[in-house]
Amino acid sequence: MDELKQGTKILAADGQAFTVDSDLAAAFRPGDRLVADSQAGLLHIPAAEHRTATVAADAAAAAFSEMAGVSDQAIIAFYDHAANALADDRIWNEVTAVNAGDVENARRRGRSTTRLGVSESMREKMIEGLRGWASMPSRRGAVLDTVRRDGFEVDLVGAALGVVAFVFEGRPNVLADACGVLRGGNTVVFRIGSDALATARTIMALAIAPALAKAGLPAGAVSLVDSSAHAAGWALFLDRRLSLAVARGSGPAVAALGSLARSAGTPVSLHGTGGAWMVVSQNVDEDAVEEAVFRSLDRKVCNTLNTCCLVNGPGVARLAAAVLRGLRRAGEARGAAFKVHIAEASERLIPDSMFTDEVDVVRAEGPVREPQAETIATADLGAEWEWEETPEVSIVGVDSLEEAVSLFNDLSPRLVGTLLSNEAAEHERFFNALDSPFVGDDHTRWVDGQFALGKPELGLSNWQHGRLFGRGGVLTGDDVYTVRLRYRSDSTARSPEE
């Protein structure tokens, strides 16, 4: 359409109606796109952002058509070249200088910079990740199984999936994550958050693009959507050429992107909503509780402890005190205090003074002065606390392990659940009843592909929107594949002994 009028009703596919407001009507230009989605809302995609996303997807799609002729040795060489580039101090110094500008610009805009800044440890993890992808086996061309029948056999053969799209938050190290899909012969097109875009451009120009060229891979095998606009990410996820859409970041934004991709018929892997739950049984040692809480709160990511359920009984007071000690240690390790959100009717688990004592709570928008403890409704136990420097945890008392499991299954994002208990029978009941892909018996931060499985990960998925089809909650490079079936008659088939 050439013009959009205020008050126009736009229907989503499910019949939900949206009304064009004055700002949208004024911003709309000929060639722009308007997308109505029941979860994402009414979205305006300017023509320029659509073109930017399409150009990047074009490059990835063209590269995929060439990847069938690229050897595994060439793909491995790409990872080696990219890792070597990041290990080059001259290149890394330039990345660091550009990143400093990104960090300063984000600070001026009042944005969080906790995960934005590059560091030597981030550099090491990126290099380790790239070399990890190189060492992983590929399912591309591998015979996964053979079914022998009378007069013929059928091979199940692994194959590349296609073009994989990523939308990441502003974390520069995600470039190494995104490159993981190349191991199986796929290509990747990604958009990174505006805060880290200049850093991503620099890494692409100095490390990724030269590594592709040196290894003989098509230039579009790793393609960046060069835009800071959210609309470019929306346009990318609406591209029907994608074989998989992966989104990582904040919950609402990721949910919206996932809804857009699904509307285009593209499978999704979403990594937005987290917050781990810990259940503390009566029979556990209080020192173990303190240590598990402390180890679960070193920084805020999706597998950070968010909600703690204490089973009521004679020892609940000492266990609650152990939780608070772990919280205090975690805050002190960051030079900060800690914050507790206590469920209604569970206030007895913490000292009364915490409701009147005020502490500085550091969040993305900056420090604020608040009471150290506040009461929340039981229905709000699933709220994820997006803290920056001040650990925040919800605490609730429950009458049984079964009640804790019920709260988790009903209220949590169904990502990580851990039980602290000395009874094997309790652990079996917990594992069998908990609706979660990740279940443990200690701290929650073990939920990480590299730490738990020795595999670089593309992200973690929860069961908030249903159980995952055909894979675990850790998405790694060797998960991104499809299966082809090849029929061989006896005249051409391999003999059973081969």
C-alpha cells in the first residue's frame, strides 16, 4: 500500500484486530511492510530494513548452494583461521578499541553494558569455541543407520539443514556461537543487538571474512544483517528460505521473534526465558545449601538461581539462613548487596529487619535504593529477576516436595530445576515429576553445553512452550542437520559384511 491511515483495522491470522495509531500512520512510507502477529503485535518494517535483511539472507542462501561442494577439511580450516585471527594481538587490539566505543555509546544511552564489553577471558572462550567446533564430528554425509530388507537396504544419511538465522542480544562472543552451524555444512545469517553492532562488524571484517576466504568457503556462509533496527530482525525471521530460526535475548523480544518465524513456517529454537529453581529438602546439610546457592549466582544468565523453595519442617529456619548466607557471599563477591522477594505467607523464613533495611540494588537502568526484602504473590514466583550486580532471588516455603514440583511446573519457565537432598528416593520422584529438560542435585550453573557436555553450544532451550522435538535442551552444532534416506538394491548395495 502507498498510504496508511490512522484508525485502520489490521487483522492477524488468528483474527486478533490491531488499530493503526497516528505515529504508525505518519511513519509509514510506500514500500514498507506491515505485519500483524497476535504475539508480536502490529509491526512496521521499513523498506530499507527489509532490503538489508534480504541482502544478508540472499548471501547465506547462495552460499548454502555452494556448501555441498565444500570439503570437511575446508570447514575445519575456516575455524582454525578464525581462531588464529582472534589470537592475533593486533587484530584483537582493534576489536577492543571498537568495542570500547560500543560500551561508551551504550552507557550514554542508559543501556546495560554488563555483557557488552570484551575481555581477555571472552577472547579465550571465543577461540576455544571455534577450535571446539573444528574438533567436533559432522553428521553431513555420515550413515547414521542402515536397515536391511529382502533384496535391498536403506541408509539413513545425515545432511546439512540449510540456512540458519540467529538474532542475538548485544554480546560480541556470539559470533563464535553462530559459526558453529557451518560444521555440518549449513550457512548462517545473523543480526546482533545494536549495542554490539560495531564490534560485530569489526570481528567480521578482521577475522570471519578473511577466514572464509582463506579456507575457500563462500563469502556468504557467515552473513551479518548490517542494521541496528529491530525491524531488520523481524524481516529476517519472516524470510521463508530459513531452515531454522534461533533467537537469544530477553523473553518478550525472543517470544515475538519466534512467533514471526513460526508464522512463516520456520522451525524455531528460542533461548530467551530462564531463571533456575532450587528445591531444598529437610535432610540436606546447611553448608551444602550455602555453597550451592553461592555457586548458582556468580552472574546473571538464564541458568542463574531465580527461585528457591524450602520444604517446611523443624530444620527450615537453619536452611533459610544458609540460603541467605549464600546470597550474601554472592553479593559480596560482586561488591554488592543482595535482594530477596519472599512469597506471601513465607515471611517467617527471613529476619523482619530485612523488610526495613534498605540496600543499593544495581539493575540495568542503574542503582536504586530499596528494602532488602519485599513480599510477592505466590503467582509471581516465576518472574525472572534481570539483575546486573545485585543478586535477586525469590524464596517460598512449601509443605512438600510435591508442592514445590507443582509450583515449578505451573509457574516457572521450565528450564532448570535442582533438588538438594540426601535421599535417593526424593531425587527419583523429583526427576520423574519435574517438567524440565535440565534436572540436577547441586548448583544450577552446570546447565551449559561446554561445561556439561564438552560441546560448544548455540544456546539453551526450555520447555516453556512444550517439550523439544528430537533433541535435548542444549542446541549444539551437531544438532543442526536433517536426515535423507537412500535406497540401495542388491545389485548396488554394500554387502552386509562391509
